[in-house]
Amino acid sequence: MMKGVAIMLFTKRKMIVRIKELFVTKIEVGTSGFAQNKGSVALRFKIDETTFALINCHLKAGEGNVVKRVEML
């Protein structure tokens, strides 16, 4: 189980009926599959005719790891 990465959607009660097509997904990655300390979560939803996507990720650190971060996704 991935720890430490979360995504939340807060809204006024009157907006709840306008939120449609709500999807949530997560991708867990880590050191050799053992340390599940890296990954991402994404949330997609529609309000009326406008689609929104929110992404939160915690990936490998460091400038030299750009390729590794892209490969994680």
C-alpha cells in the first residue's frame, strides 16, 4: 500500500449534484517493488460540461533522475 500521497476534492454541498464521471486511480512504485514510498494518485471529474484532472505525485528526487521519473509513470 502506498503511503503519504493523497488527493482530496472539497466542494460546497450545492455543487455535489453537478459533479459527474468521478474517477480515481493510483500508481505505486518504489525501490525494487519493496519500498512503496513513491507513486501518484489522479482524480478526474466533470462539472457541467468542463472536465478537470488533478494529479499528485511523489517521484524519485534529483536532477539526474529525470528519465527515471518519467519511466515511473
